[in-house]
Amino acid sequence: MSALLEVDSVSRAFGGLVALDGCSLRVEEGKVAGLIGPNGSGKTTLFNVVTGYVRPDAGKVRLDGVDVTGASPARVFGLGLGRTFQLTRIFARLSVLENMLVATQRREGWLRSVVKGQSSPAERARAMELLEFVGLERLARSPAGILSYGQRKLLELAYVLVADPVIILLDEPAGGVNPSLINMIADRIRALNAEGKTFLVVEHNMEFVMNLCDQVTVMSQGTVIVSGTPDVIRKDARVLDAYLGGSDEDDLADVVAGDGSEVGHGVAGG
Amino acid sequence: MTPDAFSPAPAPVPSSSTAARWTKAGAWVAAGIVLIAFPLVFSTPAVTSIAVFTVIFMAAATAWNSFSGYSGYISIGHAVFFGSGAYTIALIALHLHLAGGYGIFWYVPLAGVVAMVIAVPVGLIALRTRRHTFVVITIAFFFIFQLLAYNLSSLTKGSAGILLPTPPWTGVGFNQHFYYAALVVLVVAVLLSAGVRHSRFGLQLLAIRDDEDRAAGLGVKTTRVKLIAYVISAFSVGMAGAVWAYFLGDIHPQFAFTPLFDLAVAIMAFLGGLGTISGPLFGAALLESLQQYFTLQYSAGDLYLFAYGALFLVVIVALPKGVIPTVADGYRRWHERRTQAMVDKTGRMSGAAPPLAPNLRTAMETGPGVKR
């Protein structure tokens, strides 16, 4: 099976800081891939390179065989790659429904977008369907600025889905979110994956990653140190080294070793 | 179950109730009637003269807002388009040897088109920058154009200025012709602004205002969207400048390209409510008529600058959102309180807001609602 997303020895330095150093990664179609690593290991920079926000100094990014190295974010999105941000980024002064409609517009020529109304009934129905899918339909008319942090994460996921991307990159979907919502997010990702969507997920919550992902890649200091199934990653000594080697996240080592089996079965705390 | 991520769960705000929609439509119709009837009711030349300037600035502020208000890119250089429109009409009248009269008004749209053409290269350069840098670049462009008007004397006659032909109208009718020409420009500006606001590309513009990079990551071609809005905005401003020039009768670089225009339209939109359709209309109607009144009454032409400064401070401190949105919010809150009080009285639905949990659970049990 060919890789849907292929990152080929990408490097990027910010001044003297080498954020990515010959980093390679493959995400197979139909999989949920995880990307973990200590803070500062280059995960978000890799996301930014893949989605067109940061130009790599060297290396190639291919999406479904198409070279998208250095393409604009709008073009990468147009080719079917959606992403969410670590610190959620929504349009605070637009209503939740209007937020959803921003992404519906990617296939439009400029003249049609000037002449046409904001949205068609079909697009609004589709947007409401997706809001229902993430449980935000009651807030459709409210300004997005009033949403809580967790709700913003859900909205960000929903409005990326509007454009029906083939692969979605999630940057810490579970960060700063309460446990019941984490379960809901995991559940939504599984449901979407069952329909054929591919995911690449950056996350520090090991239980979340180990239960959700088919394949986990571990980064450290700008490069990939190991890649494999969750079981392989749990037993890999290099992973523990990466986390223990001077990182303040040593407690994660225990979690990596544990099986985290209590995650992912309905809503906790109901 | 109290999932804190889902707690503030306010009842969905109705998009706009039928009553509210009728109130709104009624207000627009009433404003239209007032604007059409005004010079017929108050026909004193001093008053209609104020009214002409006021309507011109209502159009200019509306047009400015349809770019800067929606996109969040504050342009302090729209006098470039106002002056270009003014010079276009003056040069057309000069070189085509047009006689004063209605004929000249037919060239007003052409002045708008010239402003649009100028807006393309200016926009392409200025829009490469963001926020504060953008403001500075637009100011720089403004000065470049003022200097050009001074120094390209073979074209613009430099500081001597250009005289426009005097229309043959006399008495009360004189100002009225200009008033209705300005009103047509105003209607065009408002329709364009409303059109932009309710189009797909207008939504993209608002998305850019809130978070440009995020919008780009959702497929919005940001440079193109900003440039189109900038050019459309230049069109109405250019037409406003053309009517203004013809009304004044002669133009000079320092008046056609004046920094006071740049500040005035921005303050008008800020005062009324940035990014709303009625806000700039309200702001311009208030400020421009006051300014003209003081100029006529006290002949202290620059006194209004103090008033502008003071007003700007008041707006920023007391009404950061502008008058129209503040009033609308106040009304909505009052309305909600009243509805809530009525609900409490009947004893239903009092107490905590219903939790979202049932919804959430249903959504999860029925599985994904996504099918393609």
C-alpha cells in the first residue's frame, strides 16, 4: 500500500536552532498514525512544514504522490489535507455556524465567490450535521468566542471536516481537555477513521495515543527515532531514553509502559 | 453530569426573529425616506450644502468600512482613491471641454473605475504587510500620491489646482442636484458593502479579520480576497471623490489628497461601529454634519480637529465596539432579561440551563452523522 502522506528527510532550522533534522515519516491511507516525542522535538514544526505554514530548508513532502513541498496552506488544504492547531484557532467573532462555512468555500473561483450568497441550504445542512456530530449544534448561532477550550477543539475538528479532507492532522486534540471530552474526541476520530479518513495525531496523552493509533512514530531532537505499532513502541528502550533524557516529562515513561486500557469506552464520569 | 467543557450552554440565540427583521427593514426604509426628502424639506442652501458633504462622507465611510471594517486591515490611505476620483473628474471635464451640468455626473462611475485601477498595484504592495505595518504603508502611499499631484504639474497643474465647470443651476436647486448625485453614490456604496458582507468572499474576509493564518489553512486565498475587497472599496470612494470635486468647483492637491479624509472616514466607522453596515452611516452623518456646521457657524475651520481627537478618545474608552453594536447589544440583553423574567413568572424553565449531556449521548449512540 502506498503512503498517503510522505515526508522525506525534511530539515528546517530557525537561526541556529535545528528544529527538524532529516525527518522522514509515512502515513498509510486509512490509518490513524500517532506522533509523539518530548516537548521541543519538532512535532509542531513538522506539522507546519507539511501544511505549508513553514518552508523546509531541505527534503520533500508528498501528499498522495503530489509534491506539496513549499505549497501555500490554502493549496495544501485544497488538495485534501486539513489540520487543527495545538492552541485552538477559531474565528471568535463569527458565529459557530459561520466558522463551519469558511471551509466550504475552497473549490470556488473568485468571481463566483463574490457574486454568490454566503452559503447554500445544502451547505448549511451539512455544517449542522457535522456540528451535531461533535455535539455543538445547540451553539450554532452563538459567537464562537464564547466556546470553552474543549468546545473550540471540537469546532476546529468539525470545520476541517466540512471540506471533506482525505487526511487530517490533529495537533494535541486531547491537550487541556477533560477526560470525558477526551473520550468523545477519540470516539469521533475512530468513527471518522471507520469511514476511511486518515489521521496523523500529535499528542502527549499516552493512553490516548496508544489506544487510538495503528502506528506510532517517536521524534526526538528533530528526527524520527523509532516507528512501529503501539506494542513495539511501549517496549522500545530508545523511547524511554528520549523521554527520560533530561525531559521534565519522566512520568510519561510509566504511562508509555502501561497499557492504559481504561480509555475509549463511552463517556466517563456520566 | 456536569462536564465543564460543555458548561456555558446558553440557549441558541435566534438568528433574527420576525419582529426584529421587520424593525430592521422599517429602520432602513425610514432612513431612506429621510435621506430622499431631506433637501426638499430643508431647502436653505446652508443646510443643503452641509447635507451634500454629509452624504458624500457617508458613502466614503461605508466604502472604507467594506474593506477595513470587514478585514481588520485599517487603511489610513483611502484619500488616494478619493483624490484620484476627484482629479479624474476634473481632468475629464477639462480635456473634454465639458460644460457645467448633468453631463459631468455620467463620468462619476469612470472616476470610480480609475480609482479601482489604481487600487490594484497599491493593494498588491500594501497587502503584503499586515496590521500596523499595513497602516504605515497606506499612509506612505497617501503621501506619494499627494506629492505626485503637486509635482506632475503637466497633468495636474500642480498647486494651482484645476477649476471645474460651473453648473448652470441657480438658487435652491443648485445643491439639490449634487445632493441626489451623492445619494446615488451612497446607495451604490451601501449595496456594495452589504453585498460583500453577505457573499462567500465576505465571510472569508471576516475570517481573515479574526485569524488570517487559520483562514489560509482552510483554503481561503487570503491575498486575493483582501485585494478584491480593497478594489471594490476604492470604487465607491473614487466616485465619492468625484462628486465632491464637482461640488467644490475647484481642486488642489492638499485638499483632494488630505490626511484629514483618511482620519475622518476611519473615525466615522469606528464611532458608528466597525464592520457593521449602519455604523459608518451613523458615524458619518453625525461627524460630518457637525463639522460642516461648526465650520459655517464659527468659521473656525480647524476647531473640529479638537472635537475629533476628543471624540476618538471617548469612543475608544467608552464604546470600543462603536455606537450601533453597543446599542444593539444593550437592546438584546434587555430583551433577554425581559424574556427570562416572563419565563420565571410562569414558573417553567427556571433554574439551571438544561445540560447538554443528553444531546451528546444521543449523538454518540447514533454514531457518526457523516455520510458521503
